[in-house]
Amino acid sequence: MTDPTADFVRANTALRAVPLTPEIELYVADESLPLWEKTEDELGAIGLPPPFWAFAWAGGQALARHVLDHPTLVAGRAVLDFGAGSGLVGLAAAKAGAASVVATDIDAFAVAAMQANAAANRLALSPRLDDVVGRDDGWDVVLAADVAYEAGPADRIFTWLHGLAARGATVLIGDPGRSYLPQARLVAVAEYQAPTTRELEDQEIKRTTVWRFA
């Protein structure tokens, strides 16, 4: 028996190489609004979150590139890809030799997309439909990209991430300058020029930074 959510993901996307990490392919969409409307039709619901899972966002591209270029950050370690969306960052960690990669999101379509993307790239990834903010499952590395969209959630997320870093986890954040990124608490590690589209961002090449806590 097939999974209708997985079928929906494959039917409405195409498998393409990610611009900044061409060694990884993702099932991606060309436009967000038509897919968003189709998602709502599929579930018979309105007010659903945008299909973040169907795009390679700038923060995720930069963080994935950084992990691939610095595999010792994750090699042999237990990794969490938080707010994973497509699973791009977690797939980069798996490709770089992580011992295990858990990728979490609160969107069931994202989990289906991660499963499809992991299979397409022949990489081991454990997607989970779960809100793990406030939890600590002992991860060695926590990777979070494009998570500073809204004030309330961002405050909760970065308080939690700071706590994980304080107890010794390696916490890395990919962000292209979102409004609610607490830059005063962070130190820039690396900078990338992430190709994107006007459909997603205000520029076709987005300067994107990888951060850690100070």
C-alpha cells in the first residue's frame, strides 16, 4: 500500500541537484503558491504552513555546504537536523559521515519529502514528525537552518539551542539575515553566496552565514 503523502510529494516536485551542494539531489517545486494550494486541497484544510520542504532555502544550502566541506564537524557523531524541511542539511551530515542523523519537522509533508530525498540520495536519515524544542536527546551536533522567521518561535528556538550549546553540543545555524536571528549572541563561522530564486527571496544570490553561539 502506497503512502498518499509520499505520492503527493513525488507527483508535485522534480528531482534536481541543489545549486550550492550539487552532490545532493532534492525533490523540489518550481512555485510555492500552486503547491501550497494543492497541499490544502489534498488535506481538505486551509491555513496550512507553506511548503518549506519543497525548496532548497539559502540557509540550508549554506549550512549543508559547510558540513560537506568540513566533515570532521559531524563524522562519527549523533546529529540532529532541526526544522529540517527537505532534509538537505541532514543529508549533508549523513554524506559527511555522521554516525546517525535524526531530522525533525512539524509538517507531515516534510517528513515524506525527507524520506523521498534520503532514498534518492541513498543516504541514511531518520525523519521524524516531532517538535523537539525544549528536549535534549544527547545529540553531539545540532544543525538548524532558516529558523528565525517569527519573533515568538525564534525566541523559544534560540533559547533552547543556546542551552544545548552550553552543555557542549556543537550547534551550527544557517541564516541569510532573517529578522529574528539573535546576532548579538552569535559568532559568524563562514559565509556563502547561495543561489536561490525570486520566488523565495528578494535576491537571486543570497549572502548567507553559518553561525555558532558565542
